[in-house]
Amino acid sequence: MSRRGDVATDIVAHRLALTTIAATFVLILFGGLVTNTGSALAVPDWPTTFGHNMFLYPWSEMVGGIFYEHSHRLLGSLVGLLTLALATVLWRAGGTLRWLGLVAVAAVVVQGILGGLRVVLLKETLAIVHGCLAQAYFALAVVIAVLTSRRHQTPVQGIDRTSRRLAIGAALLVYVQIVLGALITHAGWIWVHVLGAVTVFALVPIVTARLRRSGDVLAAPAARVLLVLLGIQVVLGVGSFISRFTPVWIPGGQVTMLALPVAHRLAASLILGAAVVAAVRAAGFGVPQRTRAGRALTNVRTAAGRPPLRLVRG
């Protein structure tokens, strides 16, 4: 990856990226609450809120569905501001990071427009695209956080070409599964999503096993987190299915019926984030050329049946 910049810029960019990830995660939470409480059209106008400037709408009137929808808008504005700040810092870093910052700004602008058009045009398709783009933006923020982290500047260890390809494929598969989840929410495509889940749970544990064995400083911990999240997601997925598509009684009533799908969506975001960390690290994207060259030399010598050379002081 071609880039300029210094350690101080990377530190600031990394912290801003982590803050943006956290804010986006909360935004996805409120997006889920908006959808699952039926509050998507609680505020009928855009970009105003009942004729008020969005930022000046009285807090005392934020009740019921208006609270969820208007809070979602305010959080979206916060993510937009954080993205602008992040892009400014990344511009100083130069290279690929600069372009990623510009892509992030473009994505957040398009996302805001899509959210507004969903209210104005009343199109369910826009809601699906809006939800999918939110997760894609979340993944992009994770990529930026990885590329600006100190751990990612160290050599990649023990990850072969097959593991690299599997890790990238797993991240893409997780995102496709999230898209299928959006189709359940808005179109009821339940069995397609179930089939996608079976595929994810068949592939991802294989990937995590290979990455955990690598002992890499970043990929191995990400793989362990990913495996734990998959276990949690199984429970949330089954609970969400039972609460929505079966007459089986679940403790907690309406609160549980709201909490399960929202938690399921949040867990999906975390799984996507962990999968992206693993994929970016396994691919070696953004690792300094000198460390990548060292890794390549080690792999060649190991493949030839010879251990890598070591310097011995005489």
C-alpha cells in the first residue's frame, strides 16, 4: 500500500476510526430499534423534523417512535461529522488511506440521502439498501482501524495462501448473509437466510481454526473473537426465529421479541467486523513492504524444507 504520513498521524487516525466504529455500532443499534418498533415513518418529513430544524427539535417531544427515529437521525449526523474528521486526518496520511477516507465520506453522504429518501418516497427497497450500506460502512471503518493500528505494522506470521483466500471469502460470505438478513426483515426471505447461515457456520470455523494456529499477533485473536461471536449468534438467531415465525411462548413477551432481532443484528455487525480484521490481516493489505518481503522469503524457505536463516554471533 502506497502511503505517507507518520506515527502520530496513524495514532490519531486509529483512535478516530475506533470512535467512528463505536458511534456506527450505536447507530446500527438505533436503526434496528427503528425497524423493529415500526418507527421508520414516525417522523414524516426530511431533512426537517415536524418542520423544525433537525438539530433544534425539542427533546421534550421525543417520545415513542419519534424518540427512536429522531435519535437515529442525530446519531447519523454524529457519524457524518466523525467521518469528516477521520477523512481529514487520513488525507494527511496520503496513499491508500487518503482514498479510503474519501470513500468513507462518499458512503456516509449517500447513506444519509438514502435514509431521507426512504422517508420521503416510502420505498421499502431503499430501506433494504440503507441497512446493507450501513454494514458496509461499518466494515470500511474497521478496515481503516486495522490499517492504522500498530499491530498491523508487524510481519504477518504463519498464514499461507489458502488461509488468506479463505479469510477473504469468509468476510465476503458474512456480508452476503447480512444482506440476506435484511431481506428477511423487509421481504420475509427466511429460508434463503437460513441456508446462508448454514454456509457461514460451515466455512467460518474452518477459517478460524487455521488462523488461530498461525499465532499471528492480529489474525489469531480476531479468529478467537469471531468463533465466540458465532456461538452467541446461533443462540440469538434461533431465538429470533422462534419469536417471529413460531407460536412458541418466550419469556419476556414484547421486550424479548424486540431485543432478540436487534441483538441478532448487532452480533452480525460484530461478526462482520471480526471477519474483516482477519481478512485484512491475512491478506497483508497495508503491511509495510519490508515486512511482507520478509514473510515471503520465510515462506519460500520453509516450503523448500529449509528453516529460515538466523544470524549467529561468533
